[in-house]
Amino acid sequence: MHTSDTLELSLELLRQPSITPVDHNCQNIMADRLAKIGFAIEPMRFEDVDNLWARRGTTEPVFCFAGHTDVVPTGNLEAWNTAPFVPEIRDGKLYGRGSADMKTALAAMIVATERFVAKHPDHKGSIAYLITSDEEGPAKNGTVKVIETLEQREEKIKWCLVGEPSSTHRLGDIVKNGRRGSLNAVLTVQGKQGHVAYPHLANNPIHQAAPALAELSSTIWDHGNEYFPATSFQISNIHAGTGATNIIPGTLDVTFNFRFSTEVTADELKLRVNEILERHGLTFSIDWNLSGLPFITPVGDLVHATQKAIQDVCHIETELSTSGGTSDGRFIAPTGAEVIELGVLNASIHQINEHVNVDDLEPLAEIYENILINLLAS
Ligand code: ZN
């Protein structure tokens, strides 16, 4: 078993039990390394969330690495083969909570930055880090607040690399250059409770809603475009009834979500849903929650620099994709920054026995370093 700088730092970060919003000591470990190579360190704590803004250089353009030190809860500890915060290598895989999402990417970028700065101490522009401990949780006091602070002082990010695990089958095969929007709704359909033997005295909200839900689930909302797949509608929860066999329920609750492309807006989706529910004669209320707008980074400097870096290190053509869940890129893209996501394989994220291929760690550091070279080498 050979060791490497990226592996060493990964192990140190993985030993920190940093379940959202707790950073434990991760950001200090990173900040210490960055301070040694000339970064100005600025902790930004908002309520119970630790964030780190670090910048090397004062000029533009600003290249920023964005990521998070927090991890999702471990789940059933009994189900883990080894303790989630005692990282262990077995059969070429590094196990531990946060190994894929995304502490190894944090380690790879720190190592890449150290190597780049050693070779290019007078690089162009600035290198920055935007690190939060609240990506996996409510995401109210993390990246969004740091971005607000930067916007207030007109500090602009031109290129943003998010270290989320984007790879699917092998390192670097997929890079995310945008994300779909996400719109949640909680629908309550009003009926009238009664005895199942006397339906004429009641009004069954399940029967009322069923045809409307069928129409919602079969509607084509758009056809997508060159960057986005078609908008999708999914019901995630549905509930009515008391559990008794002889009671017609009084209300029906449905939770659903849209993952939407740039071919529709959230307001259009709301209008179309309302129109369908009204046409079916339902009495209803609906609570909407827009959790992210869609964004896209067209092919340009950052995409080219990333594609070339992956080609040079992994010898594969990478594929641009907008699939997957939301990420903190949604808060950074609206400032006008080019945003892409590139990290390790995502097959085991948020799962029991989360792991990463040890052999992917040094190549990831090399890819990250090459991106810096392609954009900022002096
Ligand atoms: Zn993540």
C-alpha cells in the first residue's frame, strides 16, 4: 500500500465526525495548510454554521473551489463494516462517512493548490476557497450567506469548481455543468369525512383527486433542450385516511416535486398545476417551495480547462451533464460565475459503507492542479 499526500490529508479529514452543521476541526485543518502558502483566511460563521473564505491574491480573475466539510448522518452503525469516522482501507477502497461526498475532493484540491503555488508563486488572478459545513442540511447559513457577503463587497468569482462527486463509472467520465431546478409542493385536497356506508353524506378526497393526480403524472411539461432532459414530475408522499376501514377521509395530502429545465419557469409550472386541479373541480390548498433555480454554464474557459485536464490525466473524453440532485452551485451561478462540478465516483454517497477508490485520489489532485495550470499559470 503506497501512501500519498492526498490520502494522508483525506484520512485526517475523515477522522473528524462532522455531521451537519458541525465542522469539527476540518476547516481549521484546511485553513492551516492554505495559510502556509499565502492565503488570507477569513472564517465566516453564521449562527451555528462554520464557513471558510480563503483567498490567495487580490487581482481578478478569481478561480474558486467550493465544497463542504459536513457529511450526512451515519445511519445504523451496526450496518457499517467499520466505524464511519475511523477511515480504513480495504481492497483498494477507502471507507468512511464523507469519503466520496466530499472530503477526498477537499484533500485533493488542497494538495493540488500547494503543488501549483510552489511552481507558479506569481500566478495570474486569485485562487479562493468557499467551504461550508451546511451543504447537506438546511443550507440557510452556508454558501448562500457567504455569497451574499461577497456580493455586498463586490468580490466576484469568475470560475467556480465544485468538488461534488460527479463521476459515474470512472474518474472524470462526467462533469456537471448545470443543474435542473427543483420545485416542491404540498397539496391538501379537502373532502368531507363520513361513513363508507353513507357516501352520499360525505365527499371522498381520494376519489376526487385520483384523476387529477393521474393527469399530473402523465403530463409532458416540456421536451428539455440541448443541456437539460425533459422536466420531470414525481409524487413522493401521499396520505389520507385514519387507518379504519369504514371511514371516508376528510382530507388528502400529497407531496410532489418538479426537477425542471430552462424550458419552463417555476411560475409556469405552478399555473399549469393549478389549472389541472381546478379543472378537476378540487377544493384544495397548495404550499410551494422553490429549492433551486436551474442553471447552466455554457462551454467556455472553465469547461475547456476541465475537459483538457481530464483528457491529459485520465485520457478520456468527459461528458457534460445536468442530471442529479441540487448542489451549492445553485447559489454561486446566479452571481454570473461559470460553475462546474467535478469529483470522485458517486455510487456510494449517503450510503452505509461509503467509500472511494484509493487509486482515484492522486489522479483527482492532478486533474485539479491541471485546471489551475490551464486557467492561471503565469
Ligand atoms: Zn456533497
